[in-house]
Amino acid sequence: MSLRTRVAGGLRPWFRGRQTERHFDAEVRELRYALRTLRKSPGFTAVTILTLALGIGANTAVFSLIDALMLRMLPVREPEGLVMPVSQYPGEPDNAGFSWTMFERLRDQNHVFSDLFGVSPARFQVTGEGLGEEPLEGVYAVGTTFPSLGVQPAIGRLFGPRDDAASGGDAAVAVVSWEYWNRRFNLDPAILGRRLALNGAPVTVIGVLPRGFTGLQIGAKTDVWIPIAMDTTHRQPTRRLSDQFGLGLMGRLKPGVSIEQARADMAVLNLARVEELAQMSGDRKWLQAKLDVKPAGGGFPTLRQVYGQPLLALMAIVGLLLLIACTNIASMLLARGAARQREMAVRVALGAGRWRLARQVLTESLLLAAGGSLLGAVVAYVGVRALVRIITSGRLVGLPRGIDFQVQPDARVLLFTLAVAALTSVLFGLLPARNAFTSAPASSLREIGGAADTRSRRRFGKGLVVVQVALSVVLLSAAGLFVGHLSNLRNVNLGFQRDSVLLVTLDSSGSGYTPDRLTSLYQELLGRLQAIPGVRAATLSAVTPVEGAGASRFAHVDGAQERPEERQRVALNRIGPGYFVTFGTRWIAGRDFQFEDAERPRVAIVNQAMARHYFGDTSPLGRHVMFDGEDKPYEIVGVAADAKYLNLYEAPPRMVYMNAFQEGGIASTFALRTSTAPSAITADVRRAVSDVLKTVRVAKVTTMDDQVNASIIPERLIATLSGFFGGLGALLAAIGLYGLLAYSVARRTSEIGVRMALGATEGDVTRMVLTSALQLVCAGLIVGAPLAVWSGHFAAGVIENPWVEVARRDSSLTVNGAETIAFAALTIVAVALLAAYVPARRAARISPIAALRE
């Protein structure tokens, strides 16, 4: 090897290092220059960063919720192997509740699960030394639950299969969550062995669950876990659940077993189940019921089913908002680039490379995106807290009580924000960089005034405004559908009056009262409540309207024949005298219940839907109805008007009301219609309860209005946010139009001066600018209308397949898509005219002499 070659090889690393250093220094200089340039235009920089912050922050906030509710897996061993059995009765949604008998059958006879366990939700009132009294969300769990999940305790031990054999008493054990241990015991290890009283029954804490494991329902907290072999009285096993469908099951697939194989195995086990249910109930439709298996790595999917569609719709909406923001900023950067055309030309003439100019413009775009991302993180933090407040503002039907969202930023959210920031910088910075790259220095130096503004650049700038208008129409029309749907829900005929009704739910478990004694005390309490000043009427019931719970049975009506395909369960409710007066439900015929009915034969009241189906135009009074499994009929003594029962979507079901004071029927929710604000009498109600029922606690106090509002939280969420983001999109479009027109007027100052010197009036110039604005808006409406129709189908899909699953819809809940598109178009036109007015007036006031002197 020659000397020259050896010297060159030895110097190559040094040259390479020097070259890297020069590149680094050049990048630092580019960054400093970009910062100085942006600092010289504080208004432009502030508006751009704020616009980006709103777009990026909104996207990050919604994605954070989607990540927390829909993407996260349970923090357990191999969550992807978890599945959950669900049953499906024909025409009804999936049901994840099973009886203990069915659990044992699936556990012992399946060939696909290595483990199968179950949990049943419960609510406890905990007392203990130094704890006071506090409600806790808990579950009864099969002993194999924690070993199947692979969960390890933070301290102590977790109960296992051997605890299923315990009989209660001193052997009663409990496991608490890490969050509860931290909140109430300040992470004191002495919690192990501590005795707590759950609903008055003692349990011993044997362990604490690991931090981050809040239960099998993402988004809901579980404070305490108890073996399912024990109930809170510790006198009998909770396997009395065999008569109920309250056990949620989850299993782990054997290695090598697919979910399709599991479904086939469940179909075989389902044959004996449906034949048994059809024989027991007399309902042949049970033979068509199915047993399915669904993935459960993310836990029980209740919250995902409720909020999945609204959050995905909101993600699409904030994505459109970000796209509008990017087009807005791109148009501003193009206008700013045209104003800097001479600067770029001089730099090229002095030796700057076109790649360096393009890199300079991209650097400015990246700085703007970085600033928008930082401020967007603050917007996202505030936005997430607002979203969580809306979601947790009430308890939806069928959802767990302990909803507790832990929306914390993690690697996925951070990567999402960085990806959005990079994408936005490319979207709004690439075209200005291209223009800087392709600029011709000689021609740019020769051109003056508006001549440097080429026809293609003007067309492209106008095209960006057209895109903003079109996307704004899509946003506003979708928002109009959601807001209109929410308005229809709030104004739908409920069949009862929601205002001025206080609901008080009592918990008599562990009170020590016999059913007969409790019935007598409830009657006494009703008298005390009716005597409270401001109370117009009072009653009690097992279920209140739109609460979502309630029993249903198959009915047999004497003299009425029903075709098998029309046979369906009727809804049942136990109520006290004065129920229909208290809730404001219209009375049709017959009489109300009386306390004296306790000593008489069974009586019932039906609603109009029940009367129409079974009796047609004839009177149902004096006829009899009997339910499956019973041998005593009920005499129909009254007919009440139809009313919403489970939710606001359903058509009123066939309904039978029974007297709560007859044959030991227990109803625990008291309703009071007031002439004042319901909250004003809450203290008097609590005092009356404690005076009459010494050992019965008040479990919940709410109002009928709050209960109705809580039943439509997803609708309120999407309507509120879509309306806000739709208005924000229209505002951004208006800003874009204003910027384009203001820039156009500034560039056409000489032309406008010539027009006015030749006789054009201020009105002519104003009309010229407004006409130009309307042309852009009309082009945007032409492009946006078909997109709005398509988005209307998407929005209607969210409305027509809501998170509250029902068999039928109320026709009064429809929303006209054409009306919402027309509303969106008129809104955009009005906003555009307002945005165009200032540039139009500025153009009209241009002095011809001053313009000609430029």
C-alpha cells in the first residue's frame, strides 16, 4: 500500500468528523435563524401555535380515552389468551351473566379451557376501627380467579381454590386493592389480619392486590374481593346465584386452541342448556339461543360497548379538525412565503442552495409544530379531565358503579402526539418548502407588487380555503345530527314528569327486620315522608323509570290467545299507592292500589301497551293475568298510560304493576314529588328514615331529572364535543378565508386603486371582495355537500346502533340529515361573510392616489 493511500485512510475519520460538525453547526444556524424569523412575526406565530395546539390537543385527548378504554389489556399473565362466554337470546343483545349451575357445567364439561372462573359484582358498606362508614365496590370471585389470571399479591396472599370450601364465620377472608390500601390505610402493612365489617359481617384482610390491577373491567375500580363461597352474612354460600344470571365468566384457552374451536365446543354444550331452558320456561324460542366466546384480554367489554362508537366518532371529528387546522396554516405559510419571495430570491442570488431554503422553511414548520405540540399537551390534559368528568357524571344502565378512569399518559400516547406533530409539520410545511425550492431568483427580483403572486399559487391558496370550507360543512352537519338527536332525546314523550322528583334508595340488608316488619315500617315511613313540608306526593317502588333494572316474566292472560312468534316477556314492577300521581303518569281507567289490598286477593295494574296487545278494544278490568312458575292469578284493577321503562330509546313495553304491600313484596326506592327543589328536603328525608328504620341505611339519593340525564351520557358527550369542534372548524375556516382575502387585498392594492380612479365606487369594491369570498364558499359547499351526506350516514349509524341496545326504536328520535346539511351550509355562509367583511371594507377605503403611488 502506498504512502498516499495510508495517509488518506488515516485522515478519513478526521474529515468525516469535521464534516459532521459542520452539518451540526449549519443546523444550529438554521434553527436560530428560524427562531428569529418567527419572533419577528409574533401574531402569525401565536395564531399558528394556538391553532395547532387545539388540533393536536383535541386529538391527543380523545386518543388518550380510546387508549384507556379500548386498547389497554388487563395487567395479568398472557391476557391475549383470555376469553369470555356470552349467551344470546333471539332478538336480544349479548348477555354475559350465567347461573352457578351453568358455570359448573361449562367448567366441568368443556374441552378448550385450561381455567374457567367467574365473578359477581357487589356493593358493600364497610365499617371498621378508625374507618367510619364508606361504600365500597367489590366482587364475589371464584377461588380459581387469581391463580388463573397469574396475579401476584403486593403483600400477603390472595385467596385460592381452598377458600371456596370455607363456610364463613372466622374463616371469612377478603383481598383489597392497592388503591384502597393506599387511600384508607396509607400503605400500612398492618392491614394484613385486620378485621373489617362488610354490610355488618366481619372479614379478615389476607392480602393486597398489585398496583395497577383494578379489576376485570377496564375503567372501573374494585376495592374488595371476597370468595364466592361466602356472602356478607356468612350464613349461607353465595351459590344461591344458581337461581340468578349474575355470574360473569372468563376463561383461559388451552395452548394451541383457537377461539373458533372454543366456539364449536360451546355450541355442543349449549344444546342441553337451551333444551332445559325451553322446557322450564315453556318458551320454544330458547331453542334458538346461542352460546358464543369472545376475546377478553381487555376485560369485560361493558364500557367499550357503551363508549366505543362515540369515541371513534369523536376521533374522526377531531381528525377533520386537525386537517382543517393544517390547511389553514398551509395557506398562511404560502401567503407568508409569497411575501418573502424577494428575500428568498436575494438569498439564492447570493449563493444559498435551494435545498437549504427548503430546509429552512421546513425547520420553521417543525418549530411551529413543536410549539403547537407542547401547548397541545396542556390542552389534552385539560380536555381529558373534562371528558372524564362528563363520562363519570352519572351511572349508565348496565355499567358498574365504581367507574374510575385512570387516564395517564404513557408511551403510546406520547408516540401518538409525536406522530401527529410530525404529520402536521409535513402537511402544512411541505408545499411552502417546495415553493421556496422552485423559486426563480431573477424573475422574483424583477417582479413587483402582486406580480410575484403567480396564477398557480393563487389557485392553490383558494383551493386550500375551499378544502377548509368543505371539511367545516362535514363537521357542522355531523354535529347538527348529534345535537339534534340529543335534543330529541331530551324532548321525547317519557310518559312521566321528570322534574321535582326526589329518589331515595334504602338498603335493608343486615338490618335484622323480617319482611313483614319491614313492610309495616315502610308504610309508616311513607306517612312520615308525605308530612314533610314541600312534599306533594310520595310512593315507593322496586324500580324507577329509566333505571334500567327490573324483572320480566312470561304472562298468561285468561281468554287471550297469543301466537308463539309474538310471545315475549312482560316487564314487572312492584309499586306502592300513589305511584302514578307521584311520577305524573296519566291514569286511564280503574283504581289505584290501596294499603288495604294487603288483606285481599292479588291485584295488578297494566299499561296501555299490555291492554292493547291482550285485550284489544275491550276493557281489561276484572280480567286475570298469571305468570310462569306461579299458581295464583292477579286481578287487573287499573290501566295506566304507557311510559318509558328501561331507557329512552325503547317503545314502552308491556307492563304489569303489582302492589308492593301485598304478599311480602319488597320495594326499596322511595319517590317524592316536591313543590320545592328536591335537594331542599333531603335532610328531612334522611331524618325520617333514621327515625322509623333504625338499622336501615340510605344507599343513594338522586333526582329523577339526574337519573334521566345519566342515562344519555354518551349522547351528551358526543353532542357537546361535536358541536364544539364543529364551531371551532367553522372558525378556523373563517380565519383562513379572512387571511386569504386580506392578503389578496394587500397584493391588489394598485389594481383596486386603478379601478377606483376609473370610477369604481366603494360599493363596487366591497361587492367584488364579497363576491370573491362567496365564490370560494360556494365551491366549498359543492365539494362538502356529498361528503356531508356520507358523514351523515356515518353519524346516523352511531345514532341508530347506540350504546344502549334495544330491540325497537322510537320514531320520534329521527333526525333529518338534509336539514342539518342546510343548517351547516347557512352557518358557513354567515361566518364567511363576517370574515370577508373586514377585508372588503379595507379594500373599499383604499385611496386611489396612495395606491397609484406604490
